[in-house]
Amino acid sequence: MLFTSTELNSGKVLELYREKDVIDKTFSLMKNHGLSPLNTTLKSSTRARVLLVYLGYLLLSLLRIKLNKDISLEKAITRLSEVREVVYKDGSRTRPELTNEQKATLEKLKML
């Protein structure tokens, strides 16, 4: 939405623009990591999909808050998307050694 207002000072305009930018970048990130177009015919399927997208957005927002500008959300997701776990036939599991960047990201999120 475009509008003109002389009631906002330059600081407030910049703040609003940055908030918009965060939302735009988050939706772009979601789209690039699995958010596909909504192709449903049932109302219940559409509602479920919207709920899942909303929950995904909340999780990304929580990650962004925890990262606190130390690491960008995009960089953190890229780093963590490379973490793997090996599951053996007997059900045991192991995780290959993490890189220093992955460790730093997980420590920032208090997950290590």
C-alpha cells in the first residue's frame, strides 16, 4: 500500500520500512525453503496449510530474535540445513562432526 503522510518523521518512516523488509525477506526465505503455492480444493486443507505457514513464520521469527543480528537468519538456515544424522539398521544414530560455523550457530540458539 502506498500513501503519503507528513505526520511521520524520517526515523519512523525508516523503522516502518525496516519492519516491512524483515517480513518480505522472511516470506522470501520461506518460499526458497519449501513454501510452495497453495493448491487445495478443500476448505479444511487450505486452513491447515495456512496454519502451518503461520507456525513456520513464527518459528523463523523466534530464530531471528535468538540470533540477535549476530548471524543472519538466511546464513543460519543454510548452515543448519547441512547438519546430518546417520541412522543405522539397528536403530542407533550418529551425527558427523559439526563445522565450527554450525557449532557457533547452535550455541547461539542454545541447542548445544
